[in-house]
Amino acid sequence: MAKAIHSMIRVLDEARSVDFYKRAFGLDVAQRLPFDGFTLVYLRNPEADFEVELTVNHGRTEPYALGDGYGHIAFVVDDLDAEHARFTDAGLNPNPVKEFFHDGALLAKFFFVTDPDGYKIEVLQKHGRYR
């Protein structure tokens, strides 16, 4: 059986990205691997084995073009409204909370936030299939 273990994104400023993911999602550096030309930084928290892998290409100064193929990564939380308030207080500029219905029933309650490199991140209320 396959198991998802990480999602990789390219970032310009390692410290800025590590700070964002720590403040937003409580992710800490699990491992940092410097190579010639690039560094890999694996972020995780005690809630799950899944990691966010930051790739920092040394010497890169131009923002990455995200194109129209990237969608988002998602995190689930126990109290969406409290997290939205915490994000707001922390200056992370979350979008408004939304509700999404399917066949008249609540499918998801969520908000999006954008990381320092422009990646969209969905934050979902723990509910139904989102556990």
C-alpha cells in the first residue's frame, strides 16, 4: 500500500518560509540537508508523519512562476474559527472563512492562506472526510 510522505515546494528564502510554516502550522525542521547548489528542508509536526519539503536553490533571486498547474496543500484543524483568528493576529493574512455544500449538506468549512512564495494553503475544519 502506498503512503504519502511529503510535498515539495521551491522557496526563495529559507528562513522566511521556515518561520511562516512554524507560525502557521506548528511545523518544525525535521531535517536540513545542504548540497552543492541547493538545500532540502523537511518540515513536520507531531500530528502526522507527512512532511513539507522546502527546496532552496542557492543563488536564486527571482520568484518562481507557479503557473496554472499548482492547486494547494491542505491542513485540517480542530477549531477553524480559532485558527483563523490566530492567523489574523499573527499577521498571516488569511482569506475569509467559507462553507462549501454538496447536495444540501456541509462538505467543508475552510479558509485559504498564501505562503511567502505565493503557494496557496487550505485550512479545513475537521469534519466528515477531512480528518
